[in-house]
Amino acid sequence: MKKTTGALVGLCATGPLLLALPILGIGAGTASASCSTDGAQGVDASAVAKQVKAILDGGDKGSVSVPGLDAPADQVPNAKTIQATGVAMNIPARGQVVALATALQESGLRNLTYGDRDSLGLFQQRPSMGWGTASQILDPVHASTKFYEGLKKVSGWQSLSVTQAAQAVQKSGFPEAYAKWEPLATALQKAIVPLLQKAGGASPSPSPSGSADTSPSPDSAGGCSADGDGTDFGTIPAGALPEEYKIPASAPPKVQTAIRWALGQLGTPYQWGGTCTDSHGKNPMGRCDCSSLMQGAYKAAGVTLTRTTYTQVMDGKAVSVDALKPGDLLFTEGTAAVPEHVGMAIGQGLIVHAPHTGDVVRITTVASWKSRILAARRVV
């Protein structure tokens, strides 16, 4: 990013917490506030935890208000994505706090479609400065990944202050602007940790929206009610397709294409935040996570899906778990409103999905999932 030199428009917080909305710089896309950062004070961590739980864990969303989180329905999920990306990249808690403080300053934890010059997204990254295309930067996983990659290149960042570490990545014209967000960023990080652990179970890293499928084995049982539950296939080796399976001829052509494409990724390593655009290639970020596998499969069929499980659960129309058809998306983990994992029913009681870090795209059965399915959506 380029150093900000332009003027600023905005108001600085003068209250005791210094936690008003961040000011967006009219400069180079590393939005910054010109306010003094002296005197940043503590945040009510309990109130932050209640707000986070209310948004991510189905609590009373009107029960608490936290300065700096004036639009928590947008801000808290973005914070979770930033933090979950850090977890997946083995970034320690301190680095996650740096990222959260940076996003609080740059965008107010909002995925902005505008900014100074060509700045976009949570971190106000600029396509012209090599952070990715506009659409990539507006993908919170991509934006967070690029920030952490930049942070890891900073020698000795672990020993730097939050402000110094953030500035080393962002190169803001107001390098002290990040400091005032450290208390809120720290409270957010601590509040989100247990929810990520709850969602992720024993898996070492989360799925695209922040958790992972933690079923002990995808070859236990399950299936669509119309054509068995999948138990007849017995044990299905990782990355393998049962010889008896055939893509359902009765499925719509677009569904057949989507299934065929998804099956083409079998055996490829899972990559949290991966785009699934080159799953057989050497670049890990070209591999699939659970939601990009669904997105890529349907893209091949000419059908547009959104990127994450949080949004895919609103794509298409809701269907009953007892009336599944090939091509239906099945969601598990988290809540029905905010699911954490997704797979695709492919007929004959089987599901194709990308489980979690350390595993590969593989086949499982609907029966093994059925007690955990939170929602099902039909997109064709």
C-alpha cells in the first residue's frame, strides 16, 4: 500500500473509550484517523463477549450495546472470519489482535465496496497495489489471508506493538491510528476463541466460515430417502468413489455437471480459504474448502453460488432433509442460520464434501450426517 497523504473527513472520538467509528482516510486506501491515540482505555470485555455471543451463537441481539460495535450483525461475523483465517494459518492470538485492530481502523470491520482511490474491503486493500482483484479483496477470507501473509513477512512482528505491526503491513499515513483499537480487538479475539473451538471441535482449523466437519469418519452411513441411506456401500476410502455409484441420470443436466465436477476433485487436499480453482495444482490456495467446492461445482454448471456457508445457506430454496435430491446442499455444524460446513448430496445416499485441514475431498453418507443436518437447500 501507498502512504496516505490526502485529507481526512470524519470525527474523532473524544469520549472515555475512544471507540467511536473509525475514520476512513481520503488517501491511498489504508484508511486512517488523524485523531490522537493517547489515552485509549479498557473495554468492557464482558459486554463484548455478550455481543459476540448474541450474534454468533443465537443470543438476544438487542440485549447489549458495545461502543465501536454499532453494527454488530455485520461487524462480528467479519471479526470471526478474520480470526478464523488466522487460526487456519497458525497465526498466534497476538497476530489475530493486530488484524482485528487493523480492520477496525480501516473499515470499522465492514466489508466496504468503496474507499480512497481503489481501496476496498475489510483492510482497505488496493488492487493497484497488488493485493488481488477487486472481487478477491471483497472476499473476507482472501483479504484476511493477504493481511496475515504481509504480517508474517515483517521481521520480529511478535515483539512489536499492535500499532507497529499493523503499520508495517498497511503503511498508513497515520501510523498511530491503530493503537486505540487494541482494547476492543483484544476483547473480540478472546470472545470469539471459545466459539471457534465449539464450532471446530477436534479439527485443527475451521472450515470456510469458521469451523470444520468433525465427524470421526465420513464412511459410517447416510443417504437420500428416495435411494437408500448409503450404508450399503460399506467403508468408503478417503478420496475414493464406490464402483457401484453412478451419477443419477434423472437429475437435471446442471446438477449432473455439478456432481461430475465435484467428483473430479476427490482426493485433493483440503485448504481452508482455498478457491477450488486449481485443486490438483501446487498452489495450496487453489485447492478446495467446503464452500468453495460447492461454488466451483455449480460454477462449472453455469450456476452462481455465494462464497461461504453463511451465505450459501440462503442460496436457492429450503427443502426437507427427508426429501433430498441429488445436487442439494446440506449444512452441518454451528446453527441453522449460521452453519459452518456444507456438502452436496450426489444420489444413492452419498455426499461429496471437503472435510477439514489434514483431510481430502471425499465421499460420505447422508446417514452419518442426518442427525447433524441443520438445513438443506436446492439451488437447481
